[in-house]
Amino acid sequence: MSLPEFPVGFDQPILVLAACHRSIEEHIKALNRLQKSLVRRGLGEEVRAAVRGIIKFFLEVVPIHHADEELELFPRMLRAAEAMSDRASAFDLSSHLMVEHRDIEEVWERVHQNLLDLLSGEANDLDMPLCREFSRRYCDHIRREEELLFPLAARLLSDSDWRSLGTAMALRRGLPAPSFPHAA
Ligand SMILES: [Fe+2]
């Protein structure tokens, strides 16, 4: 299990956000497979490594992804919305998605504790209802972002917004700013 290797560059920030969603979905699937592995093989080194990989991903990658959206994408979208109806949609949607981020993070805290208890031997099983809740909330959230947020952002943001968004996302990861070959 590894951190996401983005097949796309930060010169296309929306694709980076979508790639991060695919990676989150992959790690959720891995979480949901864990219980079967536990039953079949017990808590051997292979299952421990899978647990540690899932913990590392959700602790390191997801906060950066949420920050990309909350600190970079949402504010640019709100600034770009000139028409009153667009402003209201952008505000309502970004507020709703931020609340969902906090809810997902709260459920993750409980999943995280369950995974730590598994590693320490304090728990023998995954809390499957909790994992299913985490999975459902996150997958629904991703679907909402891709069906509502991405199209709204695509309509509202200017080329210059996309360039500054891609640059901010790269810098957040300590990477050099991307070049924008088609920039005016
Ligand atoms: Fe997202």
C-alpha cells in the first residue's frame, strides 16, 4: 500500500483532486477487505502492514486533500462567483462539503482507534458497522463533489484561478510550482 502517485500533474489540479478521490476509494476498499484477511490469516505481518498502510494514508494524505479543497478550491470558487445565484450555490455547496469533511474526520478518528487497538491486541476484530459507515459517508461525499463541486468549479474558475490553484496544491506538498505550457 502506498501513498498516491498522481498520474497527472498539478497543471491540471482538478485531475489531481479526482486522482486523490480514486486513491481514497482504493484505501477504503482495502479497509473493507481487512476483516476477511484477519479471519483467514490472523494478525500476521502482512495484515499488520496493510493496517499500517491504511493508517498512514488517512493520516497523511487526506488532511492535505481536504486542505486543497477548503483552503484553495472553495475560496477561489466563492471569489469567482459574480452572479448572486452562483454565489449562493458556491456558498451552500462549499459549506455543506466542509461539514461533511468534519463528519468524515470524526468517523475516521473512531476507525483509527479501532485499527490501533487491533495492532496493540486490544481488539481482535474490525468494527465492521463503523467501517461501513466510514465507507458510505466518504463514497457519498466523493460522488457529491464530483457531480456538483467539480462542474461548478469548472464553470466558475478562470485560467488564472486554475493556475494559482495548481501552484498552491504543489507547494502544499513541497513540490515545485508546475509550468503551464498553455498559459497566456
Ligand atoms: Fe475531495
